[in-house]
Amino acid sequence: DFLLLDEDHLCIIIGDVSGKGIPAALFMAVTRSFLRAFFHEESDPATVFRRLNDELAGQGEANMFVTLFAAIVHLPSGQVRFTNGGHNPPYVLRAGGTLDTLPKVGGIIVGAIPNMAYLTGTFLLCSGDTLVLFTDGVTEAQNVAGDFFGEDRTEEQLLRLKGASAEHLVKAMRDLVGAFAEGAEQSDDITLMAFRYLGRGK
């Protein structure tokens, strides 16, 4: 999901819910509603995650939780504040062709245990940089031989896509994962998001 908090701040969120079917879909719908409400009330993503975690943990759903990553981009400067709740760390594909991982801030899955603390980290996006977010359905995609797509292959392919538009990057990665699977049954949801920062006033 993404939402413009005000004219200067964009919130980007990716998550993955435990379980399958209607119960999981409903749990994620509730999560999305809480996130949208809380991010319009709070400027700190760690505070939002703490509130969300307590709300979801009180829902009484057995063994239901979500992994979440949220980033708030200050559009004029490229400064980003982020919190991670047990989700795959995104990558930053730099305009110069390098691939960065984000600083580790820890953070447990959201909705499992009440009264948990989350931390906020920061990084900077420069003009032409792309933030790439994904669920573990990408790295854990398997082929018929039982091999995983994996983090190394993910990083290798992203580097090959340097300079691509956000739209093309997402489509190309999805096609690459599909080609790797070689017809093997998909075992998990696959979601990718890409945000290209064009710089101030762009």
C-alpha cells in the first residue's frame, strides 16, 4: 500500500500475512485499515507498529500475524524513516548501479505478542535511486528441482536491472521468478513494489 500523508511525505508499506484463504485476507484487510488510520495520526512508524501490534494481538485470532515494512519518504529531501516488523529487508538500487541493504533495526512480527517495542531507522534516497520491496515469495520461490530463487539471485538480477523504470523492474523480476520456477507449483504469494525517487520537484 502507499498513501500521501501530506504534500511532503509519502508512506510506503508492504506486508505478508500468515495463513491462507479468507481468514488471512480478512486479517490483512483489518491490518491495512489500522495502518491507514494510524499513519494519519502518528509521524513515527515505530509508534504506528507498536499501536498496530497491540490492536492485532488483541483480536484473539489464533496463530495470525503479519510481517510488515513501512517507510515514510520526505519527498523534498529524500530522507526516509522506516520500521521493520519481521519482514524481508528491502533493497536500495542506487542510481550509480550499486545495491544497498538497509540498516538493521530489528522488530518482531506484528500481531503475535502484545507490548512489543519497535525501532525507527533512517536512510537517504538520492535522485535516481529505487527502493525495492518484496515478500518472501520471491526469495523462497522454488523450481522443480527444489532449488530456491534465493537472496543472491535476487540481488544479481536487481543489479542487472539498474536504470530500468520502476514499472519495468517489477515486471522483469516477476518474469524472472516465473521462469526460474519452470512450471513448479507456486507455494506462496509473490508481491513486489518499487519506488523511484526522482529528486526534489520531480
